[in-house]
Amino acid sequence: MTLPIINAPEYKLRVPSTDEELTYRPFLVKEEKLLLIAQETGTEDATYRAIKNIIENCCHGKVELDKLPLFDMEYIFLNIRAKSVGEVATLKITCPDDKETTVDIEVDLTKVQVQMDETHDARIQISEKPNIGVLMSYPSIDTLGHSMDSKKKDADRLFEMIASSLYQIWHDEETFDAMDYTLKEKMTFLESLSHQQFEKVQKFFETMPSLKHDIEVTNPKTNVTSTVTLQGMNDFF
């Protein structure tokens, strides 16, 4: 006689970048164990790899995570986590007015959405004369993986992530597909930009879609109420 297997319930959500419907289930103990092991390891790479495995399992292998933007991946995992552990998460928030008092705030994870800045644009005009510009792609777990080496300096990791996110580069009437060039060649292109030109590229990352949610926090010592913006998956755990 075999032991009974409990069937997990299934839920649906829409992927922010494509609006496609996705079916998923809560993570089970076997998947939660992956996350706990990753947290014990203490590296960003281990955590993201565990999240990737959990999403693949809970979405029945129907998500191409290596191509999915990170904000989609984070949104999917947040919803899986909400149905697995609880839709309300208790977060410890530091009050902005004195920057030292912490309070516990409950956040309904089902109300957290991916938001986009109105100024965001993936097409960036680097210079008018000559006519040079770039078309960017959103970082994925695969993109991030290339820049997660803890031995590298933060600046090197940033440049590698940006270089890996280049999709196309144009110069007047000529267009270059970034995938046809090595990481070193793309890094050389970025390093040739002026400070002002590089800031235009950085703005793409600063304004790209992200998990974002505003909460009200009242400091019990000063009685001052402030608005705190939670942004990115790490802020919700």
C-alpha cells in the first residue's frame, strides 16, 4: 500500500510583460527546502537559482525563465510565495523620519504589482551627430548570472549586466545585433561613451518595470507618518 499524495491547488496570474495567463501551484516542502538551503548559502546567485527552480516546478515547466525579464520572475515568485506561505507578510520597516526606529508592517502581497515609470524607454538615443543609439533588452536570470561573481568589483558587475542587456546598436543607417558580438566588444563600446551618454543608458535600468508598493509607516516615538516605497523582491521578505 502506497502513502497518499496530496494534490496542490492551482491558481492563475497574468505575466506583466506579455499579459499571458499562467497557471501555477504553491511551492511544497521539497521546494521550500531549496530556498532554505540557498538562504543558508547567503549568496545572491544561490537565492536566484533556487527561485528559478521553484518557479519551473510550480509552473509545470511552462516558463522560459532564461528569457523572462527579472521583474516578471520576481512577480511570479511573489505570487507563488503568497499562496504557499500566506498572502500577508509582516515586514520590519525603518521609519524614514529618524532612520532608526523600526516597526512591523503587514503587507498584502496580492496587491503588489509591477509598475512602470512613464519616462521609461528601451530605445536610447546616444548622440544625434553622428546618429548613434541602442535598443535595450530587460535583464533576465541568465543575464544576471553572468554578473553575479562575488569576486568581481561592483562596477565590473554593473558594466557586464548592462553590456549583456544590449540588444541592438545603430550607427546612422547601419544596425548591429548585439548577440553577434562578444561581451568584451560590448564592454568596449560602453567604455567609449561619455559620462552624459552613459547616464542615458543607466536611466533605462533606473526606470524599468519593478515590483513596487507604497505603505504608510507611523513612528511610535515621534508620531510622524511617512510613505515608504517597497521596490524589488528583496523588500518584500
